[in-house]
Amino acid sequence: MAFLPIPEPFDLDLTTARFRVFGVDRATVWRDGVLHRAADGREVRIAARPGGVDVEPLDDLTGPLVRRLLGLDFDLDAFYARVDPDPTLAPLVLRFTGFRPALVPDAFEALVTSITAQQVSLFSATAVRNRLIERFGEPVGAAWAFPARERLAAASEDELVELGFSGRKAEYVVGLARSDLDLDEFEALADEEVKARLVAQRGLGEWTADWFLARYLGRPHAWPAGDLALRKVVAALYGDTDVRAAGSRFHPFENLTAHYLLATLLIP
């Protein structure tokens, strides 16, 4: 294994909690303190070590994937300094110190995952997503490779309905896979342009676009104001506050703030 140093604070257990809190994630498996993920037909294993993580294999291909999975590009020090005077957020920072929001490594996977989670519990969404992975993906060690876009483009809507997708969601997933939407170009686009192109695709609304900005692109100002769970937390902590307007209160760390607020619901 190769050692990847990570500046403190960093907590691998907190960072990877989302991959197991709603059940086993077949594409990103946490087992006995090790995170498993498929990359280009190889299994990548990530384990905690003082001062960073051990990664096997670590190279030019797997390195960027590991950085995304561990949220290493988020500036936690600046975020913590910004929220220190906030009497509501400061205790959350102490509770979840070292938590780095994990990003989804693949754009197509991020969008399909969001479609799967539309208007259902995340436990149900995880179960359906796992069936999709096992039906159309490939096993690679302890994890499975998420289905390639081309594989789902060749699938029928009926096949997805058999896995638990509604007819409409099956239509959205297959339609996305077959669309001419260029997912590689989003990295270079401004937030509003990303949202405009996504919502023009059938089945991708503002909620999905906001989470794409937050959990795939890792944009600092992403604020998924339409998320019911986020609305619940903001109401509980800040009272009768307009959630959409509340995002400006946390500028320039809207994305990190959203993840830390949601952690109160996800992490014991």
C-alpha cells in the first residue's frame, strides 16, 4: 500500500459514513475499516493511518478518485474559522471535526443516483440502486463498478422497472443514458450554466442539479435549498427561516455548511 498524507483534521469514519448509513453501497463498500471502490477494472482499497490513509493501488488514475471520495479539496480550516463565531454551527464543527464530504467520482453515476432518490426514502433508493448495480455493473473485488452509461443506454425501461424503478424514473435513467448531454464539459462551466443544462434534460430538476453541484462538482456555493432534509435541519436550528435565503448566511461555504447540517441527521 502507498501512503497518502492528509492534513489534519481528518476522520475517515465520518467522511465515509454516507456509504453505509442507508445500507451497504455496492459501488463504494465499507468493510472492516477499509473503503473499497472499483476504478478502471481494478479494486481500490483505502484504510485509515495516522496522518492520512493507505491506498492500494495509488497512481495517476486512482489518485484523483481517492481525492474525490475523501473530499480532500474542501478547505476545512477556512470553513472552521468562518463558523467559529456562529453559536449554532460551532458545536457541529466540534461534533464532526475532520468530516470531509465525500464526492461522487463519476458524473453519470451522480445523476442516476439522484434520479433514484427522487421522492423516496434513501433506504429505498439505496436498495434500488444496488439492484441496478448488480444487474448492469461488474464485480471488482469487494465492490462493483457502477454501470457504464453505454450499458444503461442499451437497457430497456422495463428492465429497470423490474428492479424497483417507477416507470417514470426508468424513463429518466434510460433517457439520460441515451441523451447527447456532454457530462465531461461541466467541470469548466459556471454553476448557473451547469444548472441550466441539467434542468433542460427530462427528469433532472433543480434538486438534482443542486446536488450535482454539491456532491459531484464540489462547488463551494452549492446550496440545495429544495432538499427536504436540509429544510428540516435549518428549521430546527434556525427557526422560521427561509431556507433559500439562508444560504447567503453561510457564504462562501454554503456546500460545506449543508453537509455539516445534514450530518446531524445521518451520523449518530
